[in-house]
Amino acid sequence: MTLDLFQPEPKRNLLPKDGEVEDFGIIIPFEQAEQYLQYFLQHLAWQHDEAYIYGNHYITTRQMVWFGDQDYQYVYAGISRQAQQWNSVILQLKQQIEALLQISFNSCLANLYLDGTQGVSWHQDDEPSLGQQSTIASLSFGATRQFAFRHLSTQEKVEMLLHSGQLIVMRGQTQTFWQHCLRPSQKIITPRINLTFRQFQ
């Protein structure tokens, strides 16, 4: 028995207060999602991410690629990153999600986690360039992973599983009041890719 036997049902808002995270469930069938995963593994110019945290320079095991409508400079954790021209397949997925949400995105941060040892600690996507009450759409491919939200004031937590082909959308005050993380797991030995579509200002 695997986690993937329990596919998510769409839910309007996963958070109890102070934000909105809509779960659209599986929007891309499993076989098609697997084809996307293999394509992205082979054709995207993955690079290890970097960050300055409390004055220390880190190079992450997680890899990333940044795409945008223009030559955006994306600054996060003290490191400046340059947007690449759109990959045609990611651009098609962006247009599909835009049609579903009736909102436009001008950039996409693609993240690669080679196995369950790679994750992301608690953080907020609250960079000034994203503006206030930003909308971020996250589309997953590959291994099912545990994702969690934590309220900054109450420390209340909401946990969920992200499956291949699943879309969640963070809106409103989510980045102001909630942190989120991708939890590591030694049991997961296959890769996960997620595409996070954003609107830079």
C-alpha cells in the first residue's frame, strides 16, 4: 500500500483562519504527470540554490530554475537570481493554470528534490517583489511528500500530502500569518519537482 492510493479531494480552504490555501486536487492524471516529471528532469538547467542565513552562506541540496516574462532579478535570502526565458512546456502549464484560476502569472520557480532527504524548512514567501497578499500556485510532480503550514502567532499546524499532478494555491494573507515547509523523509527515494507560479511586481 502506498500514500498515492489516497488521492486528495479538492478543498476550498485548508487553513482555519488568517489566509487561504485552496486544494484543487489532482489536475493532471498520473501517467501524464510522470511524463512531465521525466521531461523536466532531463531538460531543465537545474542549479543548486544558495542562501545567506544569519550571515552564513549555504548551498542547498535542492536544485532550482527560475523562469520569467522578462529578465527579472529575484532576490531571496541575500542572493540575486536571474530569470530565464520560458521553457515551452512550463509555459503551457502556466497557461492552463491561468485559465483555471482566472489570474495571470509572469514567473515560475521550479524546484527539484532528488529524494526525501531534501526538503525546505519553515519559511514565508513574502519578498517585497511579490507584493502584499500575493497568489502563488504550486503544481507537484513525482514523489508524494508531506507539506505543512504553521501559524506564526498560535503555532497551530495544518499538514497535508502533496501528490503528483496536484495543484494548491496560496492566496490572501497566507504569507503574512503562516509559514510553510516541505518535510524530509528518509523513506522516500524518488524525486519530486514542483512548479511555483508567481506574479512579480
